[in-house]
Amino acid sequence: FGGTDVVGVFRERVNAQPGQQIRVTPDPKLVHLFDEQSGKRL
């Protein structure tokens, strides 16, 4: 997202190499976002 690193956890295996770009389409109902400094869920 705009040059920011994103960490993803996938239920299925993803055959990708470190640094490789992959396209994902998150389901907004299943996304959990956290504040970087406090660690609290947004």
C-alpha cells in the first residue's frame, strides 16, 4: 500500500518467493487492522 510493507496470513498455501509481488483482494469483513504504535485493533 503506497510503499508500505504489508503482512498477510493465508489459510491456503501460496507459492510465492520473498520479494515477489502477488495480487490479493481482501474481504473487508475479514480484515483486521492494528495501530502500529499501540497495537490496538482499529
